[in-house]
Amino acid sequence: MTISRRSVLKGGLALAVSGAVPARADFTPRAIINDASRLNPTAVARHIAFKASPTDDVVGRIRKEIAAAAAEGRPFAIGTARHSMGGQSIPKDGVAVTLTGGHIELDKAQMTYRVSAGMRWFEVIRALDAQGFSPAVMQSNSDFGVGSTFCVNSHGWPTRYGPFGSTVRSVQIVTADGQLVKCSRTENAELFALAMGGYGLFGAIVEAELDMVPNMSLEPSYVRMAPSRFADAFIKAVETDPAVRMAYGRLSVARESLFDEALLITYRPAATQPSPLPAAVDHFALSGFARNVYRAQTGHEWAKNFRWFMEASVSPSIAGAATRNTLMVEPVVNLASGDQTRTDILHEYFVPPDRFAGFVDLCRAVIPKAKAEFLNVTLRYVDADPVAVLAYAPQKRIAAVMSFSQEISPEGEVDMMTMTEALIEGVKDLGGAFYLPYRLHARRDQVRSIYPRTEDFIAAKRRLDPSLLFRNMMWDAYFA
């Protein structure tokens, strides 16, 4: 007998209606939290959200919640924006803490700043901007928390840097036994390397000491080229031109002409530096028209072609100087979709520069077959990371940050999983890596092959947190 999906849905609705009973007066529904994918609604025992003031005892509050979770035998996870897409900051049936706010202190002599882990990057930029400074590296959008950035060891597009962890002097971590531990490359170095890109599995980050650089006005330069030329041109611009302070690339994403053209955008100091520099503003907040074009790419190839024309042909003639902080302060909401039947899903792959042509061929072979709509790819430079145990860039890499629009349905999930697994397998064969903060669609053998220190990571986790207090959905899927 064949049962249609519509019949199942109608039957389920009828059952729900016919079986409805009044709720008990003392009934309290479980807390449900989700992440940016909108595909991981998960019940937790408790969700504690608090915005810390500069004088709050954040460590004390975190210790209290960790102790309570341990006493109850529940997992614990802490987050800020929960922009991960595979439940990396969600403890199923556990204790979830959402931490925002805190303090920031600048040390101009050392060119560093100390900041609470719950501070969001737009708050950091606001504080540094007022003093003429800028974060050395941060995530490409300003909505996210500093501690979370360390936990995923994110990268940005300032040059010439490795991941965010390369600019972290030290972090303060509350461990499973409630200790407050300072970690750096020279102090508790093992824990530092495990927690950097360790997805919160080794403790709760409460503070970080980070590098800062002078803010300045930068002017863009655009070069349109064949994708076969991009890797060499990109690496040359970043590594041999000291004037290049920020850089990224784009590729055309229309299905029939996928990756047929590339665009290299570099930023150098403006000839005239305003004094004082203008305050950082969301300079790249999309106009209603531009944002509508971006969203229209779902199901409309003309919109993909038109957006490429605007970016590659029109933008070079109208783009002007902007401060470093203005370039970095863009919020992720600029690209948000209002379509409740679909969700935007990110992928990211890290490719050896000399294998970039193979990556282009791989994407051309895999992506057009999928039903998911390919909306954008941004290419960035990532220098080698010799510290993190789960390093995605053990040598320098070109990072490809890719955005897809997926239907929210079982069919959409299967389609995305199939495409992701194929891309990961192809990138593995190229000697590259995939980024872990997104959908948990990799096979375990792929994780272990691409991250060769996975078993060391797991062994250290079981040694340093034997009760597995710090757990999330990624631990369950890839490491448990």
C-alpha cells in the first residue's frame, strides 16, 4: 500500500485534534532552543540567558550552573548567538547558558584588549573604534560572541593572518571541576590548543586577551579574471604586496555558468587618511533593491546573473573608501530570508592553493545536480595554523565560504546531505578540509581522515572531562 505524504500529514493533524485534552494547571513545557539552521529544535532541561554587566560575577554564575549540571548528570553547553548549524552549542536534555555582555579593556602599549567572552563583535568594534583601533581578526559578521569565535576558531578576511586563534594571547576557561584556568601558548598550552576550535567541549570560555591593530581608511581594487588565474593572483596579492590589508574573492554562481568567472577584491590604505576617522557604520547594509536581488536568486537564474553583473561590473565604479572597522561591522541579518519554508545553510571548505582548480571542477560536477539553491561563495586567505588540535588549515589555504538556500523538508535534508557528503569527499581527495560548525552531514570516517588528530582530541576530552560534562550535538554525532 502506498501512503502519500499528504495523507500522513492530514492523519497526524486529525489525531492531534481528536486527542487534544486540557493541559494540567501545573504543567510546565520544556525549554526548546534552536540554532541558525532552524533545523535543530531541541529540548533542554534548562536554558539560562543573562547579559552580564562589567561588574557581574560571571565566573561565579557559570560555576554554579556547571555544578548543577554535574550534580544532575546532565550535559552543559554555553553560547551567545548560536549561529552554528548542527547543534554545536546545544546540550540535549542538558543545561544551556546563553551569555552576552561584559567588559572590555584596552592596553595600547601592548596593542591588546581583554574582553568578556559574551561580548558581541559589534560591541568590541564600537569600543575599539572610539580609540582608533580595530580587531586584528574576527568573524566576517559582527553579531557573534568573542568566546564562540574562539571555540570555532573562526577566521576573517584581514590579511595576512591564520584563524582567529592566531591573534589570541590567552583565554580564561572554567573547567568541569569549576576551576578558572588561564591558557595560552606557554601556560596550560595543551588546554589552549584543545579549546581553540574545540567547540566548548573542554570548558566555558569567560574572557580572552586579543591582538588589536590601528584602524584606517582603505580603498578597494577589483580585478575580474578566469577562475584558473584566481589562486595565483590571490596568493600573490596577499603574500607579496604589504599594502594589501584586506582581501577576498567571489565566483559566479548561476547553474549553467557555475564558476565561469572570478573576482578579486583587495583593500589598501587610502592616500588620504581622515583625521579623525569617521565612526564605524554598517556601510554595506544592503539597500532594499540589492537585498531583494540577493533573495531572488532562489529559483531565478536571471537574479544570479544580474547580481554578478552588479558586483563585477557596477561595484568597481561606485565603491569608495571605508574604514577597516566599517568593513568588518556588517551584521548577518543583512542577508536574512523571510521565507519560512526555506533556510540558508553555510558550507566552508579549505583548499590548498595549488589544488584550487580541482576544487572548481569538483563544485561544477556536484553542485548543479542538487536541488538546493547556491546563492554565494566568498573566497578568503587563511594562513597556517600550527596550534589547534582540530586545525582545518595546517598549511595555508584558500577558504571557500558557500551559502545555499534549502527547503525545510525531509527531501531538502536528504538533498543537502547528499551534496555535502560528495563535496567533503572531493575536498578530502584534494588534501583540503571542511569546516565543522555547520550541518552534521559528514561521515565519521571523513572527519577522522580530514582531521587526523581526532583520536588525540577524543582521548584528551575523556581524560580532562571524564564525566563528559561539556557535550553538544556535534560530540554525539562525530566523537561519542
